[in-house]
Amino acid sequence: MLIMSIIFLPLLQNKLNLWEIKPLKGAIQNEEEGTFSKNNWFSGTFQEMQEKHLNAMFGFRNDLVRLNNQISFSLFNKAKANDVIIGKENYLYEKSYIDAYVGNDFLGEDSIANTIKQLKFISDTLSKLNKHLIIVLAPGKASFYPEYIPDKYLPVLKNTNYKSFSEGVKRNSLHVIDFNKWFIENKYKSKYPLYPKNGIHWSNYAVALVIDSIIKKIETTRNIDLPNLYFNNVKIEKPKGDDNDIADGMNLMVELKGYDLAYPSIIIEDGLNKTKPSVLTISDSYYWGIYNMGISKCFTNDHFWYYNKLVYPETFKQELQAEELDLKLEIKNHDVIIIMATEANLKNFGWGIVENLNQLFKGTYKNNQQQQKLNKQVTQYIDLIKKDTQWLSDTKIRAKEKNITIDSMLVLEALWQIKNQKNN
């Protein structure tokens, strides 16, 4: 009887939700239930989808995942989370940051020198248009806390992208804010922690300092007076939100402890008798803390191009890709262009914007909006096909008949649909 209860308990939990189970955090993919049909059955699509759905949705799964993750962490000091490295004293890192710190991802002097040369040309051209390029080197947790990196990833034997970039931009007199350098210099001077133990981004308190520095940099660069940022009320609390993002993504049974952090209440002036420039920022996820804290209140026509792909704030309502925009018009409509990257992302600095701006100002840039529109239509059709189990099953059959991959067949199917839609 006990054995039967154990067997059927997950089924009852799945159907009746007898106990409240907390959802998993992080990038969790929900598997859709399979749709039964003759074609789906004989092609195996139904069985495949149903198996994935049942594995993802059975009762108590989330707690069992947490239990498995806890065992891996507690007994083997390993994290069941993508790219996560557990350091000494349980300081958490992402491997890409350690690779950047030790130089495993070093691009080479020539490659970085070429990027710096392009940035210098872009900066000089923008200056002639009474616009400014500001380069922001965001810090990296591995550089800030090298003492907790596991010994097997050390020592630092190679040159690094940060060293070459920081030296290059300064040597060429570009407008730059080197937060990596400033964070390390102020590691033991700061009143409150600049980095969390369980997160990968700078702390909430550090973001407030960063916003103030960016405002001051724009003021001195353009000789204007922006609305200022103030905070006079600081709460000391346990880590939350981005300050605990790696630990949350590990989905453990027992919450990882971290030291308390400072959470300031931010006040930004209303802008009366102040100058608000229009600002375009191209950055990685390090800008989200700045954006969410309200730096846009200091600007007009403020835009954030996330990894030079998604355009915000427009994407909050409907997805908008940077490649869909007229780059020349976007530059015309902004006074300041900020390109920011954390240490781990210097290997992809700008994510294509440096090359595009260089070509734009040399007159060789081709903004093929027709091709971009087609690419978007193809992506939309592929999404539609994947959501329709019958359509997806038929596409898989045709891929097998043509002896090509499913991905290739999805593209061909999407192009056929677009072509026939135009002919109708």
C-alpha cells in the first residue's frame, strides 16, 4: 500500500496540486503537451513531445530538481546551472568571467588595435557633428574577487582583452569610464559592498554610484548640466534580485547565504533648468541595473540597445530589433552614444555596432531593410510552424524525404509561405 501511494503521489500532485510547489528560477523551458494525430503518432512526434511534457510537469518535479541540485552542490561542490563556477568560500562566478580575467578569451593585439582604430574614427566623426562617443568598461567579478577563484583556473599567464582595451582607449584619448579599474581601487574603501557574493552583476549600491559617474562624464564631455542623482536613505538587507541571480538560478533546497548589501533610495532631480541630452546606449546586461534605477529620467529620447539587438523601451510593448532601424537616422537623433561591456564581453565589444558605425561614416554601410524584413518574416513563420504540431510533423517528414536537417527545412517552408503569400 505504501509503495502504491509513493508511485501515485506524483500523479495526484500533478492533477490536484495538493501541495504548493515553488516554481524553478532561471531559464526554464516549458514543454508543451503533444497533440495526438495519425501523422504525429507514426512519425513519433506525439510520443517525443508527450515524453518531454511528462518529464517536465510531473508532480514534485521542481522539488526533486532542487534536491538533485543540492546533492550536487553539497557533496560534489558542483552547480547544476549553465556556466556557473563555485569558488572558494562558496563565492559564485560564471566561467566566462574567469576566462576573461586569466586571458583565455584574448582576441590578440592586432584585433583589439583595429577595434580601437575604428572607435577613434567614430569618435572623431561624431565630435564634428557635435555628438560624443563614451566607452564604458564595466567591471568583472573575477577581477574584483580573484582570491576566491578555484586554484585550477589560475594563474593568470596571458594578456587580457581588458588590459589591451583599457590601454588602447586611453592612449587614443577617447572618452572612457574605466569602472573595472575604479572598482578594484575602491574594493576596500567603499562604505558598502560593490559586488555581491551570490550574483554576477555589480551591487545595487554600486549601480547608484555608476549612474552618478555616467551623469558627470556626460556633463564634462558636453559641458552641460544634467539632472543630478541623490540618495540619503540606505537600507541594509539580505541579497535580492540581481544581487542573488546566480544563486537563484542554481535552484537549491537550502538558500545560499550571502553578506548583507546596501539598497539606497534614489532621487533624480526633475530637470528644471537642466539640460537633458538624447542618449543611445549599446550594452550587455550590466546596463539593466542602470536602466531600471531610472537613468532615463536624466535624458530625452533615451534608448537602450540590448546586445545591439533588442531596442528598449519599444520592446516592452512589441519586440523591435536594432537592425530594423535606420542607423543614420538613429545617430542623427542622439547626442551621446554609449558603448558599454563588462569584462567577459569585451571579446564581442559593441556586438557589431562598431563595424556598422565605421562603415556608416565611411559611406560603405548598406542598411538592407528588405533583407532584414525578410529575416523577421522567416523567424515568425518558423515560430508558427513549431507551435503547430501537425505542421511541424509534416515539415519533419519533408526534411527526411529531402535528406536535409529540420532547421533547413523550416527555413525553406517559411520562404515558400512568404513567396506564396505575395503571389495570392
